[in-house]
Amino acid sequence: MGCTAGPALATPAHAAARPAPAPAPRATRPLLLGTYTSEAGGGTGIGTAAYDTATGAITPGPVITGVDNPSYLALHPSGSTVYAVAEQDPGAVTAVRLTPDGTYEVLGSRPTGGSGTTHLSVHPSGRRLLSADYGSGSVAVHPIAEDGSLGERADLVTHSSPPPGPGQGGPHAHQIVTAPDGGHVLAVDLGTDTVYTYTLNESAGTLTEVSRAALAPGSGPRHLAFHPDGRSAYLACELDNTLVVCAYDPATGALTPGPGQSTGTGSGTSYPAQPVVTGDGAYVYLANRGPNSLTRYAVEEDGPAVRLLDTVPVGGDWPRQLALSPDSSLLFAANQRSSTVTVFRVGPDGSLTALGDPFPSPVAVCALPLP
């Protein structure tokens, strides 16, 4: 198949040839990568990279060394400090200052008082760091100084009741987040099949329990994500292969679980890991480690219901964590066993399109795209 050129057009003698316009530069944004430094084939600290906001292509950068087992990362609201767990025994949390020119400074670590620190988040005030210890089933609070560094632990709460779920052996706090209302802190415990709601005394840095949500025995709740309206949350249950849609009351902090929803992964244990919600609240995505897939749900009734759409291959092995870019146009999956990060374009209809080849990253267990 060919084409035929038309007659050439004469150029007036006085007309200067115009140079072709330069292509607009593509924007790149920073990407931080968590790993295990104590695992064979693992990393040597927090990986740094840049991602192309148009194509999703990832370019590697230097490693932030001097940070042990940074398996989960969280950014301060100011954007100037990142915090990492030290998933080990004893557990700890570490602060790292970031600068616009790409340099960094490790500001030091503080013990959490528990073991196997697996998750952390920054309170919206920017004054407190919240962390969850999987091994000891405890949650901790640390003060954050003006320079982003951490002070000594202000509080430690261990989940002593209800009794552990079937075969769990003990409490296993897996996540701690602040609800969108800003007034309540929720801790998800896989071992006790419970989500605990606390109020945080911002002056003293202490937690006071105000509510509990009981999940099905043996369901193993792991991570939840809130709908943008703050009245619904989507909870991944690791052991019974479900996504539970929960109603949330901002006035009381009470979380009310609904029935478990299918992950669409068929028989067998799919080990769902983490849900994420698009910024417009229209879609929920869930990582399934067993079948190495992503489940897509459409959000209905403006939050309190989801409809299973389908599952798509994640393109890696054991997707432990998902993250959306700040504008929800890209989805990143950190694949632990294949040591890769895969990137997907999020379509207006919630579709996921794989972009490029998987990016190699040692024992990738967390991806944090920065604004």
C-alpha cells in the first residue's frame, strides 16, 4: 500500500523557512521504592527513580542508603520528608529529608516499641507519625518536629482483644490511617479480624479507642482505602479472598462492614493485598498476589456499593502494594517476587493498559509516586 505525492508548492522568495516546533518536554516526577534490605536479592535502601507522566516509563536513580528494611513509605504533607518502616525486630521508623535537587539526608530512626513494623502514615496535621507493628499487634505514635525528624514515641497500644482469629496465633496490626474527617484514626488488624477506631489527642500524641468493627472470623483484614467522600471504605481481606465495602460515620468513627465481595479470581487463595480508589471515586482496584492479577470494580451509589468488572494480569509476581499517581492517571504495582514494578494507564472508563516493560527493582514491595 503506497501513496502518491502531489505537486510541490512554490515558496515565495521573501518567505523564510520556519523551523519545526520543538516537541513539548514531557514531565517527569519522582518515584520512591521500598524493599527488604535483609532478604537475599533485596535492595540496599530506598530506591529513587523518576516516572514519565505521559508514558509511565521509569528511569532509575540513586539509592538512599542507611535505611533498614524500608518495606513501606509515606510522605509528609509538606513533601519535604519521607518516612519508612523498618520491618524487623525490634521495629522502627525512619525519617529522610528530601530536597528539590534530588539530594537526601537520613534524619534518624526511632523504635516503635513493637516488632515487624509493616505500615505507617502521617497525620494530616503533619505533627504525628502513625505506625503499625505486624509482629506484636501494636500501633504507635511519634511526634514530628518542624524539620521533619522524629521524637521519642508518644504512645503504644497493643491489641489484646478480641481473641485472634482461627490459626492466627495473635494480633497482627497491618495498617493505620487517618480517616478523611481528620478526627479519627483506624487500625486494621489481620490477626484479630478487627478494625479499631481511635481518636488522637494531637497535643499529647495519645490514642483513645472509640469503636471496633468485627470482620468475619478468619477473614484476615489487611488494608482499607476510603472513598473520597469519606463515608465509605473498601477493605481487602487476605485470608477469605474478599473485598468488604464498609460504611463509615465521620461523627462517631464507627466502621460498619458489609458482606464480602468476590475478587473475581476463582477458587484458591488469592491473598488480596491492597485496594486503591481513583481520585474521582469511580473505580477501585485490588491487588491479588496468588493469581498475580488486578481486580477492577466500578463504584456505584456514590460509594456504598461496588460492581465487579474483571481481572487483568499484573505482569509480575506477587503484587504486594499498589499506588496511583497523584492525578490517578497511572497505577503502579510493586511485585515482590519478580522484583519489578509494573505501570498501567488508567482510562476514563477505568480500564487498565500496561505501559512498557516491567521496571526492575530489588524485592519491590512499595512504590510511592510523589506529586
